[in-house]
Amino acid sequence: MSELTESAIRAALARVDDPEIRKPITELGMVKGIDIRDSGDVHIGIYLTIAGCPMKTEISDRVTRAAADVPGVRSVSVELDVMSDEQRKELRQSLRGDSEEPVIPFAQPGSLTRVYAVASGKGGVGKSSVTVNLAASLAAKGLSVGVLDADIYGHSVPRMLGTDAKPTQVDRMIMPPIAHEVRLISIAQFTSGNAPVVWRGPMLHRALQQFLADVFWGDLDVLLLDLPPGTGDIAISVAQLIPGAEILVVTTPQMAAAEVAERAGAIALQTRQRIAGVIENMSWLTMPDGSRMDVFGEGGGQVVADRLTRAVGADVPLLGQIPLETAVREGGDSGVPITLSHPDSPAGKALNEIADRLAVRKRGLAGMSLSIDPAGG
């Protein structure tokens, strides 16, 4: 049997990712030390980012399992310590750079993250349900996904993703909880119980800015923002803070809802954002005999798509129609999105197909301001 070495243990620990940061603990400076006894007993010291780290048991278990798999190891003991302020600062700098002031990574010219602002003209059309189901579906396809619950007054994303976990803070950097492989942040994680949030415009803007800049999102493929209904402060702030964000408009087939949804999408004319498409929710109810009941009428989604296409002068597709299904509501209440729990159901299929269309889209110049003066000179 080959001699047990520290490098062999360290190589095993390099395969252990921090549950929140999703990077190897060896890269994050979390391995304090490794002590190997002649008998094959291995003692490993691990630094936690904060004293009350909610993932300490999981980290300890992962380290133990990884080290135990190394040939020659008889037993593993793990001792947990806590990083100093200087170590936390070094960790933040390694993850976010040396800038003292947080920056919004999605607003940087080189960002490859596709940002979708999920908007609706009015409440009650299922915008949040669509957001979390698309997020869970995209994550299940192997993409790195984040959800920002920007509906400050009507926040519901944490419940719909089945988590009450709180974010942790590492030297002014907020680590978001992860549920169903989706990173999420919401004002609900910072309030007590079901307390209402009573804020005005400037406070809403600042909260959104902090969620975008102070949160460690990692290298995301897709970020979904669940916007509040209408065209108020948050929608305007999103356009200012992330000019490259694209708008996904959610409506129902009802003509009254479609007219309001059209206004929500038309904000792109003023903000110069691209409209990625329209999603029609609650399109029909399948009856026991297989027939369809158009509970909220029909055609609203296509009407919105057609009108927005004419208004913006570019193709705005109807990305899909999602039927009414009890399992969608049940998934929102239980915290397991229907795209995961019942992917073969009519609603699950419709949502997964929309996610497929979003997953394969390439980031281009459409919707991005090129600062070109057409007059020239």
C-alpha cells in the first residue's frame, strides 16, 4: 500500500464544494490543516466563513466522506474553526475582485448572463408561479440559475421554492440560499414572519441595487427577476440598473388582462429593452371528458404578442400557453415546482417547453444600446 500523504488528502478535499459558494473548499482557503498519524488516522481542520454557518454539518460530513475514500485512511476527524475578518475579506476579494464598492455583475459589458425580467400588467395572472417553474426547469437542465424576488410588497418566491433558509453574510457579501439548485434572494428572507414591507420608491431602488450587487450570485447562465405587477418603480429601476435585461410578459387569455399586459410590455419602448416573448398562463381547463373549457376566454396571449411586435418593430413571440392545473397551485404551496414534480403533466410540459426555448437562446446585440448616432457626422 502506498504511503498516505497530505497531498492525497488535499486532492480528495479539492472535490468538496462549499454548499453555498459552490467552489472547492481548497480554493476558498477553508482547509486550515491536515494531520496524518502513522496509524492512518487523519485529523482535518476546516475554516467556516461565519460562526453560525448553517451548512457546518453538511461541510463536515462532505469532508469526512471525501477523506475516508483515500486509500490508507483508517479514520477521519474534523475540527471546525471560523475565519478571521482578514480571511473573510480575502475570500470576498477572491470571489468579487478588489473593488471596495460592490458592482452589478450583470450590468458589465462582458456579462454572459441572460437576465429575464418577468413582468405582468396586473396581479393574479401567475407571474411568480411561471418564474419559479422556469427557474427550476432551467436548473434541472444543468444551467446555473438565480431568482431575484423583486416583488417587494408581494414576495412569494421562497415559499414557492420550498425554503425558509436565511442568507449568510461574509464581509459585506450576501450568500443566497439554494433550493432545487436555484440561488434565490427575497426581501422575505430579511423580514420577521409575514410582516408587510412599507417602502417608497428610493428604498425600493436601493433594495434592488443591493440584491444585484451585494449578493454573490456566482457565474449564472440565467437570472430571473420576479417583478411586481405594473410599470412602477421597480420596473424602471431594473431598466436603469440592468439595461440588458429582457422582458418576459405574462398574461391570461382574458382580453382585459391582455390589454394591461400590453402596457407592461410596452415599457420596453421607453427603456430600450428587448422583449423576449409573451407567456399565456391559465389558457384552458381540461375537462374529465378531454374537452377544454376556456375559463378566461381565449387569444389574449397572441393578441399581446402581435400588438407588441407592431409596437416595437421586432418579433415578439408567444412562447407558450400553460393550461390551468391544480398541481401548479399545489406545487407552489408545497415548494416543489410542477416542472419537477409532474414534468409530464400538461402544465409541466408547457412550462418545460418554454424553458427549453429560453435555454437555447444566445445572447446577442438585440435590445442593447450601441450608442450609435444615426445622423453621423
